[in-house]
Amino acid sequence: MSLLAKVYEARERIKGVAVHTPLMKNENLSEEFSAAVYLKREDLQPVRSYKLRGAYNKIVSLTDAEKAKGVVCASAGNHAQGVAYACFKLNIRATIFMPVTTPLQKTKQVKLFGKDKVEVVMKGDTFDESFAEATKLCDELGAIFIHPFDDEMVMAGQGTIGLELLEDHKTPIDYLFVPIGGGGLAAGLISVFKELSPLTKIIGVEPAGAASMKTSIAMGKNTTLEDIDKFVDGAAVKRVGEQTFQVCKNGLEDIILVPEGKVCSTILRLYNEEAIVVEPAGALTIAALDFYKDKIQDKKVVCIVSGSNNDITRTEEIKERSLLYEGLKHYFLLQFPQRPGALKEFVNDILGPDDDVAYFQYSKKTNRETGPVIVGIELQHRNDLLAIETKLSNRKTNYQYLNGNPDLFTHLIV
């Protein structure tokens, strides 16, 4: 049976559980990019992400004997919520492994959706480490593992999004932007569009710090990354699925890598301008539009908004990453005079009228004329940095620019 046939079956299985989410034209983005830009609002699912589709389709299709053994999964959040929701609906026990770095909001939601049917186990720093623990437990108990992406039934569940898109958008879609973590959503959508809308160009989008699919396609084989940036937790995996890789390597038109700072700027923009709350992975496709602005003019474009499970405690980090990416926040390590009035002189002589000291760390050394100071300066305009560096040089101030030194920046600031 083809994957597309399994998608049609999945559509019937998930009726009444996963909702047919709206496809909404966004006027601001459409005007900005001179295109018809639509958002597929998977953030409006009961578990606030598309992951419910694949999880439920897989679990409901198990035999009674398999259901009786219970299920196990590993997830950075959204798949776990889908599994928890499905298991509560179907009265099945689940053990869910999550990385210890998972935002607290997501772990609480898993327990909320699963109630007494779910046990949450926090193991490992990444999805891949949680995955290893989960598969070990499956071997010990004989339980069924519900893979977050590398499973045809999961892929088929995610592919139902494609059927909805073609039902709701009566004219051909030119570009479809899809976020990629392990590749399950992309593979499901490819299975639908290659048969039903073959002229639609499917553009994968990965966080720049976790480019596992792009790397694998470039290498010609599924490749495990040694290190990843875990910030875009819903799409940060070291290795994509074996099955999803086979589908995506031939079905994707392109893969865009979006810097994490750009993702943060998009999160803030969506909240401030559209009153849409998204998690980092949910902002990926919209953030990617800037990188395709010349190609999508006068085209019909769909962006999958994959999820909205964002922890409010991450807001300050999101703001910080956005400011750094936009060139509006800069950190310096200075040798600072240890005398009264030195800070006032610095502010008057170095900063412009719209600049602000956002960070200041100083420890007085009583036996020295100068001491090290870390200063964070927030600008209104990114081009104002040159004026600050010129003034520091003219004053013959001994300084290091920390933004350009990732190792030192991480050690001193993060």
C-alpha cells in the first residue's frame, strides 16, 4: 500500500480527535512579500501542534494485544503531548521519555493531557539521548515504541495536513514551507503533493544549529550531527529518520537554514503584530520567507505553523537572541578606570542619545587602577555600533568585542 493510501486511511482514523485546522491568509505577510501568504494553523490543534495526527493514527491502529502492553515514546515535547492525549482517549498506558532540557510548560502539558495514563521520565540532554533510554525500556518490557517521525503510520497521520490544504486551497499552491525536525511532517506532505499537486515546490526549513536533514542530503546518506543548538527544541535532532530521509531526499525542492536569532525575531513579531503565540519550531517557516523573497513574489505560498507550546519563562532568552541577531545588542569586555565618575564619563562620552546600558558587571579591584567590566549596550539602530567602536578607539580604551567571540561570550554572558 502506498503512503498516500495510508494518508487517506489516517484521515478517517483521526476524525473527531485531530481538528481540521484553518488555512488563513495573512495580509501583513502577503503585502510584505508581494505574494498570497497563507498560514496553516496547526497551533490550533487540541495539543497545540500537528503531532497529534501522527501519534493518534499510530496508536489507534495497534492490535488489542499491542495496546495491552502499553506504549513508550521519546519526545522533546509536542509528540509527547500527542501520545499522552491519544493514550488518555484510548485508555492505554504510556511511558514518555523527555530530555531534561525540555521547557517546563511542555512537561506539564504532557501530564495534563495524559492524566493517570502517562508516566513522564526525564532523561538525557537531547531527544537522541531520551530516544536511547526509551528504546531500552521497550526491549525490557516488550512495549510498543511510538516513534515521533520514522514510522509510516506517523508519517501518514502528519500527511493528512496535505489533504486539508488541497481541500481548502482550490487553486494550485506554488510553494509549501514545512518545518523539519526528524522529517515526519515533510515526508507525509511529500507523499500527498507528489501525487495530487506535483507542481507545488516543497521547501524544508531547519534551524541553522540543527541542520540534520540538509547535511544528510548533502552527504548522500543519513548523517548524525555531533553537536546541535537545542534552542528550537521541536526541530532540533541530531539524526533524521531513515524512512523520512529516503522520502525527503527526492521530494524536497530545497532546504533553508534559519538562524535561531531570526526565529526569535519572528516569534516576537507574530506576537506583537498578529497576536499569534508560537514556539520556536512554529516560527521556522515564516522566518524562512525572507530567504525566498525574490522567488515567491506573485506566488501562492503556504507556511505550516507547526505548534504554539512556548514556555513564557523563555521570553527573556527569546528577546536576547533576537536583539543579538538584529545587531541591536552588543557586549564588550573593557578595562575600566576604578575611580568615582568613571561610569558617568563612559555613558556621556561613548553612548549616543538613543543607546542604553542593558548589562553591567564589575568587580572592584582595590589594588589596581583599572579593572575588567562587561558592558551590554542596546541600540535603536544597528549601524550605531560603528560610532561606539570609533569612540572607544579614540579614547584608547582597551576592549574586546564579545559578540564576535562565541567561546568567550558563552563563558562570560550566557
